[in-house]
Amino acid sequence: MFWNDSDYELKWPPGLLKKELIREIGCYEKRRHYFKMDNEAVCRVQNILEDAFSTSVPLSEFNSLVSGPAVGKMLETGGVVGVSEVSEEPYMWLSELIENADSLPVYAISRPYFSIRKKQELPCGPNYESCVRNFCQLVDDFLYIGYLPDLSEWSCVDEVSLETGETPYEVVKRVYPYADIWPIDSSILESDRTLFLDTVEVVYDFSKAPRTKRYHDFSDCGWHYSDYSKGRGQSVYIWRVNLIFEAANIPYRMSEAGADRGRIVEVFDEGRQELIDRVSQGELNSERREIQHAISSFRKRGATREDKRSACLGLSRVTEKNREKIETILSKGQNRALFEFVNKFDIRHSKSDQVENYPVEFMDWYFWTALATVELVSSLLGYEEHSDLEIAYANARSGVM
């Protein structure tokens, strides 16, 4: 199978494709000879393949492998595929797709043609017009595939219209009363960048993906969607929005995780973004929440000096809480050097001997240093715990109690 073929171009993040397929087929490394999928599971997989790829080739490949009298008829009829059991072939195909998901080609915003590229000999700045245009297309796409059901004006021909129901305009106005942003007007968004970024965040809140659908053929009514997943829809939305921002050189991204998931944040270089990702991972305890809150305060749009100072304070507090544990690991001199940084500046205690009246740029340096210190402390504590386990294991094997 040529997984790098353009027919397998992803419109979803690869990690989401793997997660959703594994959810449907179970553990894909085992149970090979006992693998079964009921009719509904087959349809859910078909729905994933239709939504996740930019062409119909992956769905057609899967349909050709499913045994039964109604193979490949789901798209034409919208009915459930008439199988209660599938052979090993589709299972193996799906397993191989999961294993190769990270190497699949991914959806790309239209690249500039030759004449445009020739004019871009110098690095170009943000192209908000292009960004807004591609964003509006994304919203249209989401409406078409049922990912914005609360904002759709579609109604079933068999349903009685209720005058008390809210219109999409009223639904959006209820959550965002500051301006009229629905229906979306690209000319307004192009002229007001703050309103544009707000709109991107509002649409995120309404995004959710249907896991199942059926076709209502009476009067050519169309698709009926159900079993919505906010996690799936919002993950796809974040990924697509960030592709649009990156292509247009917009200095923002939509956060993928943490307290500010689904909110627009400033772009950092790859190394610092990786640092944020590393310290944000792990068990969501009180310490992790404080770290995520600090990151959110620091990188939010329009962060003030006090926002950044609060973020630095939160990170210093996390390090200080682990002081007693660290003192048992590091030497006295190492401890003094580490906590001199934490406490020397007018961040935590506001003492007379601390450095104060520093420019706001200093906050950036302090924040990143404090965040790296949090990671250092976490690594030291994790290493110590690992070492203790190794010693305990060695003692157990040797009979030492």
C-alpha cells in the first residue's frame, strides 16, 4: 500500500485518526483471528474515513474489503452496511493505516504560484486577507459536513418548524453579545483583526463532529447527523485553523492543550513551544493546574505586565513547594544557586534586597527561565524516584529487606 500517495491526504491531525480508529476496532495489535465489527461500528469507521481524508479513496478501499451483500452501499443509500462480521482483511488494512498514520500526507493550504513566489524574495509579513478567506472556507466546510450543528439553518422536511427555536444568529449573539459576527462577513473580519480572532475562538466553541449519520431520501432531504463528539470536532478545528495561520504568517496559534485550549495564543519558537508541551503533560493535579494557568496568563493575547508577573509568580511557587525534596538531592551550593534565582527578584516576596523596577522584557526572560526550572525540578524528582525504585528492585532480588 502506498500510504504516501496524495489520495491519502489527511484533513485530520494524524493522532486523532489513530485515536478514533483504535476506539472503533479495539486493540489492533491482537485479537486478529477473533476480530468482529457490528454494523454500526462499520458505519462509524466509514464516517471517520470519509471525514478524515480529502479524497474518497481510503473509504473505497475499506468498503471493498468489507464482506456482505451491501458492500460499499452506505454512501449511496445512507443505510447500515448489511454485515455483522467482517473478515480479517479490513482489520489488517485498518491496522496498517493506524501504523502509518504519522507518515500520511497532510492537508495543505493552497501554495502560491510562480509569479507570486517571485515577488516574495524577502520574508513576507502576515497576510490577513488570505487568512480570513481560508477561515471562511473552513467554516463553510464545517457547516457542510455537519460539524457546526448549532449554527446550521438546515431542517428536516418531516420536522415541524418551531417559532420559539433560536436562529444561528441568536445562538451566537447569546455567547458573544459584543458584535454581530454571524453570519460571517469576510470584509468585516478583514478590517477588524481583533474581531476576526474572537470569531475564530467562538466557532471553536460550537465545533463538534458527528460519529454517525443516515441519509433521509424523502424529498431529497439529505444527511441526518448524530452522536456528536466535541473532542473530535474541536481537535480537527484547531489543527485546520493552525494550518491556516501558519500559511498566512499570522503570529498566533490556537492552543491545543491546557487551560487555554481553543484560545488564540502568541507563537513561540519551536524549542520554547516544546518546553511548554513537556511541562504541561502529566497528571492533572493542583501543581499541573498552576503551571497551565501560568502559561495561559503569560501567552494570552494582550498580556499585561501584571499578567506576566502573575505567571512568573505561579511558576516560582511551584518550584518553592518542592524545595525540601530538592534539598535532599542537590548539594548545598547547587540549592543556593537554584533558589537564589527564584527569590532574588521582586516576584515573590517584594523584599528590600530584591531586584526591582525591571522592564517588561525582563519578565519574558524570567518566565522562560522559571519554566525551564520547573522542568528541571520535575526531572530531578522523577530521576530520584526512579533511582529509589531501582534500588528497591535490586534489594528485593538480592533478598535485602
